[in-house]
Amino acid sequence: MSQDLLTLSFETIPNLVGQHAKERPNARALSDGVRNVTYAELDAAMDRIAASCQQHGLKSRDVVAICATASIEYGEVFLGALRAGVAVSPLAPSSTPESLAGMVADSGAKIIFYDASTADVTAEARTLPGVTAIAFDGAGEDGYARWLAPQGATPQPVEIDPDQAFNIIYSSGTTGAPKGIVQPHKMRWAHIQRGGKFGYGPAAVTIVSTPLYSNTTLVSFFPTLALGGAVVLMPKFDAAKFVALAEKERATHAMLVPVQYRRIMALPDFDSRDLSSFRMKLCTSAPFSAELKADVLKRWPGGLVEYYGMTEGGGTLILVAHEFPNKLHTVGRPAEGHEILLIDENGKKVPQGELGEVVGRSPGMMTGYHNQPQKTRDAEWFDENGVRFIRTGDVGRFDEDGFLTLMDRKKDMIISGGFNVYPSDLEAVLHQHPSVHEAAVVGVPSLAWGETPIAFVTLWPDKKIAAEDLRAWANGHLGKTQRLTKIEIVDVLPRSSIGKVLKRELRDGFKGQVD
């Protein structure tokens, strides 16, 4: 069935799960390493959730939010809401309560699902007008078991349009309104078709060890289930436990970020573990060094594929590392059906071999940023024929074989441990301290995190504060994934002739040690 699926122009994931439930009802769909859920059980749970959404007044194209630790219930609610035509906004528990409440309000979510681990961060969001809070692990009025429709409940059928919102994924942030990236159903369908080419299917066992609110996770989670495989959830990543779980489950697939690969490959007993079941390992979200790729290829059975792209969609580049071991310094070539161009600062295409900003288009592109039309327009580029591309903000160069080497980021975004960290958010927090005159945050290489944020700060002439004290204060006001590793207090920040802070100079001049 899986190969036949790849020829379809469009299908929804809820329908595909329903087909698997009919054809292979006893096949495993979801697992948390202890409890297993079959496709028949998953399909029935999705029906109950979709019916409950409808019974509580939700209509097609409405939104629910989820902020919780990865669990079977989390996965079931995500899929069940989709069956009712409801879009899902998976939110990061590492957000601040204020930021999270802002995301819930912006999304228009009518329900927020949470658990004990996120009770504090969701507290403000749960008090918003028109928002119903449902606790996965709670009892009483706001308990999940009470909210869920009874066994055997079936929802009213809903027709889903390919352009309809599938999910809204928010960029990280502590100030202002983070951007909500609206991904349509057809974008997820494109991910499924791509996944079929890398071995996802009924025999696939995918270990998911990154959070379910991350697009990094979802681009492997949904193709696995859509094509009839099994997803094994690992709520909290630990390198040694990951290897043990993969060995026990005879895992075939995993999507990991570079820092996870680094920690796994550094395990003293790695070479003695039986990982021969692996067909394909995948990576995205952060710079992946050629040296680390080479080590994975040498010591970990199965293929290695790196995806380069954005949550916003647009074009994706793919490096099939095991087929092109001489191209490990690149992020690969455009995926089939994707177009990648390089443009200069004036928005003109650059000649072959020259540097330019990466722009891309594909069958899978965001509809736009939710409620932010100007930011949507800023993220778009149109060619001479009016064809829409998404700007990445990254700068690169194509080689003579069509492989892209990334040279630098035009934007200042830092990717730390697979999480997007926006320097402007950290700078805004630092500027709130009465001693801080100016602040500039840059990302520097880190063995532990891939990249990590550090800050350069000038103080007001009449103020004094130790760098470590300022760092402790700032980290107390930042989300968990945004913490500053180091602060350097300097006399002056380097600036261009027009007054722009020269962040590259700060980054290149940093002499400290970051583990």
C-alpha cells in the first residue's frame, strides 16, 4: 500500500491511519517504550477525540493548542483534532508564561491541552477568555478522561481542503508576538511523499526523541504513521538510553539534531551496541559538521540523510551522505520538485558559483505567518514571472555539481541544541536591566549544543555589575532554551559607519572557551 500512496496527488493523514486500521488493525502504531497502541486502537481514539471536539463546539478550521511532554495521548490528540478538521498549535514548554499566553491568543485556540509538567508555564494561557483547559493527567472537570467522548463515539465526517491549516508552529520568543507559521495539509502530504523515498513504510520503527512541538520531529512522526510504521516516543533524550531503546526496539529510523549525534557517538560503548536494524538516520535543524557526518557514516549502520530547509517550507536541500561521501561539507542538492535560487541584496539572481541569499519554493510551503501579513510579505520573494519563493536568510554558494555550501547566516538566528534562539529576544531582556546600556548577542560554536548564545554588554557610566551576576539575572528572565552561556562586559560595541553593530566582528573576536 505505501508505494501506491506515493502516486496520489493528495491524501490526509487521518484517512491514512483509518486505512491502516482496516488493513492491519493489530499492527503497532504508537509506543512509549512500555505501552503499545495498535492502529485499530489509534483510529478509535482519534474518532473519540474528533467527536469530542465537535461535541464541544469546535468546527473545521478551528484551532486547539497542546503544551505538554511527548506522550501517546499527545500524539492521539494531534491526530484526532486533524480528523475533525481542526488545526493544532503545538507549543514549547520552554516558553515563558507570558509568551505562551500570547501564542495561544494569537492562534485563536479554543482548547489548550497540558499536563503536570507544563502546569506553571500554561497558567496564564489557561485563564484566557474563551479558552478551555484540559489536563492530560488531571481529574475532575478539566480532566482529559472526562472531556473525551465515550468508547465507540464517531465524529461527523469532515472534508479537508489541501490548503487548509494543518498546524501552526510558533517561533521561539520572549518579547512581542512570535511568528505563527501556518503549514497546510498539502505541505505535510509533501513530507510524506518525500519520506517514502527513505524507507518509511509498514516495517519502519522510528524513535522520536525530540519534542512533538518541533517541526524537526513532525517531519518524521507523520510520515512514519501515514505509511503504516511504528513510532516509539522518547520524551526526554539521553544518549545512552536512546541507544538502548533503539537496540531493544530494532529501530530502523531516527531524526536527530547534530548535538544528539555528537553525544551518541561519544558514548564509550557505542561500538559494542547492535544497531544493525537501522535503515536510515536523518538530521536537520542545525549546522552538521563534515567530521561528525563522516564519523556517523563510519560507525553507525544504515544510511545518513541531512535535510536543509525551514519550518516555513519553501525549498529543501537533501544530502544523501552515504551516496556522496565527498560532499559532506555541503547540505546537498534541491529535493525533487523543489527549486532553490540564490539572490543578491537587490533581489536579483546571482551567477553560478557566486554567493547569494538562499530562496526556495516547493509543493510544501507555509500559507503565511498567522495574523502577520507584513512579516509574511517580508519572507517572500517573487521571480520575474511572479512565482513565489520563501527567503531563508542564509547565504551560500552552489558548486559545479549543484551542491550547496552554506557560508554564513544573513539573519542572526542561533540554533542551539536544535532550538531556534533569536538574539533580539535576549537583547531585549538584557536591556531591561538598569545597568545595561547596550547589548549584542551572537552565537558561538559549542561542543555540547552546536551553537550557544553569548552576550557583549556595555554599562551605563554610573552603574556596575559583575558579568556573572548579570548572566544569572538574565537567565532568570529567559526561556529554558534561550539561556546565555557567557556575558562579556566591554567598553564599546564595534559599529559600521552607519551605526550598525558588527556582530560578525564580535563573533570572530571571541576568544573564550565554550564546551
